Amino acid sequence: MPRIFVSSRFSTLVAANLFGRLHYYLIALVISNYLAQFMDDITLGWVIAGASVVVAASLIVSPSIFTRFGTNRVIMLLGAGEAIAVLGLLSADSAATAAFFFALQGVFSFNIFLGIDLLLEAQSANEETGRLRGIFLVVSNTAVLAASLALSGILYDNNFGSVFSVALALLIPFLALTAFFLPPISNPVAASSESFLTSLKTIAIRPSMIPVLIGHFLVLLFFTWEIYYLPLYLVEHIGFSWQVVSALFAISVLPYIFFEYPMGRIADKYIGEKEMTIVGFVIVSVGVAAFSFASSVPVMLWAALIFTANIGGAAIEVLTETHFFKRVSISDTNLISLYQMLRPVSAIVGPIVASLTLLFVPFPFIFAVFGALLALGIPASFFLKDTR
């Protein structure tokens, strides 16, 4: 079997994913501060949660759309819709308008990545899952690093329009690659005959799937809290400039670039996912809780805290991805959709937890609550069954 990461299909898919992720993360890194121009912190949480409900609902029905019209064609249409949503963010002048286009942009972007996930799964052999997912995650996280560094040269004085304009330009190569350079691929969802409810029943009778879904959901909560609330904390409450925050976010991505691929390989070949996932949850829960007590520490200590917490996040992300995709096949389209839907569900639960917590504690201490919730992943990980 040829090594897929040098095939033209996989290389083109990686390139399309790179531009798509660059576009997405440029927006995601600033969206909470952008929306905060129109509303307070508690309202912001409810807006993010409401938008994520819409995104989650779209992911329930989208597999049938991919099946009927073809994954490549649907991804192109979603890309065009994404451009319209970003133009809406550029022109928004009220809380209602900004919230509407934020929700619309979420629907298009999350479904784009669902389509890319389906195309990747169509080309993945089970024994290669950890390696291929590791490669794909490294490329995706390189996009986060590039977006973080780019912000330091793009964003000044909360001029979010310049960020949206650059993000819009990045859609051009994404759409070009999807339309003209991605080779014809057999529709990866055509063979699926399962309904969404059947997928839920399948999970209920496959206990080994429940711990990995819990673990992956918790690490997605961590990503939600980090991307929406850490910039607010660092810029609005501590007073760091966007140049400093951009550097800190660039540092936060390094564990995903340097550690995820080796950890995927180790899980494939040696010790399995269970033990490494437990250690990852210990690291991330302690690291995030420490944010609450770092409001007056130097920038370098903040860099160390963020880097350490994300070592744990990187371990959990790649190991739960590896475990899950070793246990599904290309016919499990709705199960993959359910897995993908955990991200918008985490974006529902995360802001609700934050908004409710802010009713009782000052902003910095929400991270102590986040850390305590992430620690729930430690006992859940003990029930993982290694797949090596």
C-alpha cells in the first residue's frame, strides 16, 4: 500500500486544510474580543452557546447532504457561504447583526471541516490511523501557529476588519484547491445507511466508545475556553497588547506541532492511548487552574503556564482522535458526524459554564472551575481500552 502522505490526493487535501484552517483560526482567535465590543462577558457566553446550538443542528443533517450532492461539491458551496458570512462580520454594526453572522460563519466552517474529515477517513487504513491523523493534526496546528503570528502584524487598536479581510483572502486558495486540484474521490458517505439515532444507540452498546468521547469532549471544552476566554482575560483584564497575546498563542501551539505526531506513533506502536491520556489530563487540569492565580505574573511565566497546559491538551487531542478513528470505519458516517459535533456542543457547554460561573466569581477564577472540570477526564481515561 503506498504511503498516503506523499500521494497527490492526500497532499492536496492537506493543502486545502491548511488554507481553510488559517482562515478559520484568524477569525477564531479574535472573535470573542470582536463580539465583546457589542456585549458584556456574560451575554457573550450565551451568544456563543446559542450560535453553537445552530452549528450542532446543522451537523446532524449535513451527512445526508454530503451523500446526496457529493462531498467535494458541497465543500465548495460551503466555502462560498463562508465568504458571505465573513463579509457580514466585516459590515456588522450591532450586537444582533454580529451574532447572526457569527452563527452563520460557524455553520459553514464546521461543516467544511466535517467534509474534510470524511475525505481523510476515506483514505485512511486502520493501522495507519495514528500516523495519518498525527500528520494531519500537525499541519492543522501549524495553521494555528501561523495565524497567531500573523495577528501581531495585522491587528492594531482592535481593528478587526483587517483580520477579517485577510481571512477572506485565504478562502481563495482553499476554494481553488477544492474546485480544480483535488482529484475526484469516491463519495465517502455514499455507503452509509445508519441514521443519527442509530449512531447514538451504537454508542450505548459499545462501552469502549464512551470514555473516548468523554475525553475528547473535555479537551474540546479546554480549546473552547482557551480560544474564547483566554484572549479576553489577557487583553481586557490583564492588559496585555495583541502583540504579546499573539506570541503567547503561538507558544500554545508548539506542543501540538512537536509532540502530537510522536505521541500518535507511540500510541500505534508501543504503550497505547490509555496511560498517556491520563497524564495529559493531569497536566492540562493543573495548568488551566493555575491561570486563575497568574493575573500579575510576568509574561515569561505566562508563556510557561500556557505551554505546559497545552502539552496536556496535545496529548489528549491526538490520543482520543487515534482511539476513535481506529474504532470506526468509512461506513460510520453518522458516528463520525456525532464525533465532529462534539466541538460545537463543547462551544455550547463551555460558554454556559463560564457565564454561570461569572455570576458567582470574578473573571480570573473561572479558570479554576475549568481546571476542576477537566480533571474529570482522569477517571474517565481509566476506562479506555488500548487499541495497540
